[in-house]
Amino acid sequence: MSVAQLLENKLREQFAISYLQVVNESHRHHVPRGSESHFKVTLVSEAFADQKLIARHRLVNECLKELLEGPIHALALHTYTSEEWQKRQEQTPQTPNCVGGK
């Protein structure tokens, strides 16, 4: 199973998800072709209601602890409630170019 699929499965097990997008952004960095080490996750869940950003990220990081200790080198998190997601017009922020990458 791919790292992306493991990541998605763990999140789906932990959170009641309204929307989930997992993007492997490894190709944007200086890593071997086919790597699965850099990901962007957009996660919409009511589990984030009344949670500050740092608390949301801690929840996700705890869920993904094993993957973060192993194959995942970098994880960009975008965590929203359904209301926040609607206000963003369901748009995920763009990822900036990697300074040290290709």
C-alpha cells in the first residue's frame, strides 16, 4: 500500500471527514523520482470546531505519528470546519515552490 493511501486511511479512521484531499508533493522537492515523503493534506471535519489551529494540527500529527516518524518527511496541513471550508469557497491554498528543491 502506498504511503498516501496509508495516510488517507489513518485520517479516515480517526476523523469524521466532510472532505479530504491528500496530495503527494514529493516531486516538487529534491528527492528521488517516485518518492512519497512530502504531502499536502486538506481535511474538513467538525472535529475541528472550537479548536485553534495548533490544536487541530496536534490532533492530525498524533493520528499520523508513525508515518511522521518514518516515511513522511514533510506534511502541510490545511484543517477546516465545514463552515470555514465554505467561506474559503472550497479552495485549498497553493503550495509555494520549494526553496531547496528543483
